[in-house]
Amino acid sequence: MTIRERKADHVEICLGVDTSPGYCYWNDVRLFHNALPEVDAGEIDMSLRLFGGKLDMPLVVTAITGGFSGAKKINANIAEACAELGAGMGVGSERAGVRGIDPDSYSVVKEYDVPLVIGNIGAPQLVPQKSGAVFGMSDVGAAMDLVGADAVAVHLNFLQEVIQPEGDVNSKGCFDAIRDVAREYPTIAKETGAGISREVAARLRGTGIIGMDISGMGGTSFSAVELHRAAAAGDSIREAMGSSFLDWGIPAPVSLLEARNGLPIIASGGILDGIHVATSIAMGASAAGIAGAVLREAAESAAAVKEKLTLIREELRAAMMLTGSADLKQLSKARYAVLGETRQWLG
Ligand SMILES: Cc1cc2nc3c(=O)[nH]c(=O)nc-3n(C[C@H](O)[C@H](O)[C@H](O)COP(=O)(O)O)c2cc1C
């Protein structure tokens, strides 16, 4: 199967079926209501500086796609909406684009004034694999140039790699490779739905990265995505493995608390609305990240993405008002309670 087909498959599966493990960990975290907020909702300031960009709201539409013809429209729709609402965005893994496969499906982002653009490469591609040539430092530079990136995310997707039939399953040398990338470029370490633990966050900090996108468990599960690809290909072993690992990973809010170590964090994995965004900031994130919950809109139109992001912004504004938070600094001090399975995870 070609990269182009695989990328199209990912989008098609995520649009067609529920790929989440079915438990919303963010709903386990509740912000304390403030009955006397002394805040004018119309004056709430949601702006922040993140990785060199100035955002009007603490949201990044994280890496979704690129590398097949249908991806151009998706990235253009996301870019147009993020430019208008002052949100950040990432593109999907750029290996395809750098190798000349539908590069305009990525570079279309440059046509919009997006305040923060995050490029994307895979950690597995930075070390030797059976599947092909190692992604070198000049390739990373090309990936950044392709989208005019402010920073590059190096994604850690070993859950997916170990489940998918054509996976790159060697992870030896990734630490050194990330450190080498971080020496040259502003680098974010990013999971893809299984979360980052305290220990891994500490090691990643040692590479010189500028931040992390924890992408914890609870939203899009690449195990589920691979389960559906395996089922379509009649590969019963991989299908069963996808099912077994469907809810593998660290729940996103737990990962956020684990990974906090002074670096800016994008909290992603199962973020569905503006209350989740507010919660993540109260728990220590600089911004939230969203992918699966905006995919249908991104495949539809820029207007649909704008409407979704506007709803999230207004929910966030309401949550800020109701916690007595006039800005993100005050929201970061809002009191919260942790319930349910998430509380059990925290022991
Ligand atoms: C269709 C699709 C493709 C994705 N491709 C990438 C990718 O190429 N690189 C990456 O770092 N993350 C990729 N992701 C992962 C997301 O950036 C995000 O970390 C993950 O989906 C969890 O967020 P969510 O629960 O809001 O979807 C993809 C997600 C989706 C839904």
C-alpha cells in the first residue's frame, strides 16, 4: 500500500466510524463554579504567545493530514478557519510531501495567515527502518519550509507502528535523533493518542525540545484506525491486535499532570469542547489540541471549521466567566476536582 493510500485511509476511517475508546476522561475533571465571578465576559482575554506565535485563543488544530489529493482541501479549510480565529494548526506527517507526494496538500497552508504553524515528522523515520531511507536534517528543514512552520512536531506513534502491518517498529536511537533535530530547529515532541508519562517527559526535556503535545488516550485511537484497516485487508491477526490495544495509553488528563515539567504543553487527546479546553488550562496546559472532533468539519468546509472553533471559543469564554477568570493566567489557577476512572489512575 502506498503512503498516499494509507493517508486517505486514515481520514476515511476516522470520518466513517468512531475511533475513540468510548470513555471521556476530560469529563472526569470538573471546574469549581464561582458564583461571584466579578468578570465581564466581553472583556475576557484568551490570547497567548506559544512557540513564537501570537494566538487569540488557546487552541491548536493538531496534525491531521497531507500527502494525498483530498488532503489539500482539508488543510486549506483548517488554515482558513485558524487564520480567522487566531488559532494554531499542525499538518500531518510530512514525509510524503518532502518526497514529492502531493506537496501542495501541505503547502496550501502558506496561503493563509495562520498565527502558529507546526510542521510534522515521525520519530520512527529519524532512525533506520526496513521501510526506507532515514529522514535527515535537510529533510526536516524541507518539511518546515514546505508549510512555513514556526516549529516542527516530532511525533511518537509507536502504538500505531507496532499494530499496523507495514509499521516501522525500530525505536532505537529516537532519543538521540530528537536531540539532533532540537539542536537545529524549534522542536515539539508529540504523541498521537497514547500519552506521555512523567519519565518520558523528563527524558524528552533533556533533548532540548521547546514543548510537548501530550496527545493522551481518550480520543482518536490509532489502534482502532489500524483495526479497521486490517479488517478491510482481511488481516485477522492485526484486526484482533487493534481491538486488544484499543484503549492502550495514558488518559489525556493524567498524561497532562504527569508531563508537566516547566515546558509549554499542548493538551490533546479527546478534547471535544471549550469546557475541556478550559479544564486542560486549569490543569497546567498552555493550550489544548484537537483533531478528531474537527475532522468532519474540516472535510466539509472552512465555514464549518470556523463555526466549530467559534463554538469552542464561546464555551471557553463561558467557562472562564464561571470560574472568575479574566485571562488564561487566572484560569490556570482555577480549582478543579478529579472524578471517576481518571481519579483512579491518579491513585
Ligand atoms: C485522520 C488523522 C490523521 C492523523 N495523522 C497524524 C500525523 O500524521 N501526525 C501526527 O503527529 N498526528 C496525527 N494524528 C493525531 C492527532 O494529531 C492527535 O494527536 C490525535 O488524533 C489525538 O487527538 P484527538 O483525540 O483530538 O483526535 C492524526 C489524527 C487523525 C484523526
